[in-house]
Amino acid sequence: MKTIDKRPKLSRRGFLAASSGAAVGVALVTSAGVVSSPSGAWAMEVTALKPETMATLIQFARDIYPHDQIADRHYAKAVKGHDEQAAKDAKHKQIIEEGIANLDRLAVEAGSPNGYSDMGWEADRTAILNQISSSNFFQTIRGNLVVSLYNQKEIWPLFGFEGASADKGGYITRGFDDIDWV
């Protein structure tokens, strides 16, 4: 009798496709003052905050507003303003650094020895977000992200938004009443 191997077969192409998606949501601290993607596709210089803080802040931003179709560089761009503000405002720097330290502490208590960024499951990180959702730190980041993330014109097409219409005569003459199913 012939035995049949019923295990799923993974081709080289399938492996590469699956493993490339695993790097989404991860930012690396490559050297003093620099945070970058694992692939090297983007990098960000950090001046006031610790690079580790910015890497965690990028993951934190992705967890607050999770969109698989948005690259980490857009989240990095969205939180970069916190580094710039921390350079000018010691109180803001303290809020961010203490907030990230608290996230890491809660993650270690939840069983992640290396802190929040290294928690493997989104559900575990979300549980921590629920614990701190009323904190000043959480509200500061969340409130800023609404503008700094969604005002990036490069990501608008990912959501089907064509952009402002005022300079083109407004929406009335550009498809406002095009729906034919009503």
C-alpha cells in the first residue's frame, strides 16, 4: 500500500511571499538615532526621543489604527512629529518616554520579556491598549494620528479617496449624483 503525504507543500515562491509579509509592523533600531525597516526601504532619523521609543511608537500607531495595506513608513511619518515636538517641549518628551516605558512594563507583565514591540500577537497588544486607553499618553497619540496618518495623500488611494475636489469645481459636478442603484 502506498502512503500519501497529505502535508501542505510550500513552494519557494509561497515561502518568499509568506515571509515577506511577516516583516510588516516591525521597525528596527539600526544605529544611534536611526530607526529603519527590516528591508531597508525606509529610515528615519530620531533627534529627541530614543530610537527604541520611536520604534515602539510606530508599532503602537499601527495597533491603534491597523491597516494591513499601509506600509510602516507611513506610520513612521505620522509619528515623526512627536520626536520634533519632544525636541521643543520637555513635557511632551516626558509624556512620550513615560508612556512607552509603561507600555513595555505592561508587556513584560503580560509575558513578553522584550517589551511591547516584541509581543507577537496583535490581540495581546490590543489588550494592553485597552488598559491604557483613557491615559493622557494614549489620547495624545491617538488624537494626533487621526490627522498625521490620514492626511498623507499617498495613502488616500488605498481607501478609495480621490482627494479634495474644491479646486476642481466641487463634488456636485464630479460624481456626487452618479449612483444609479438608488
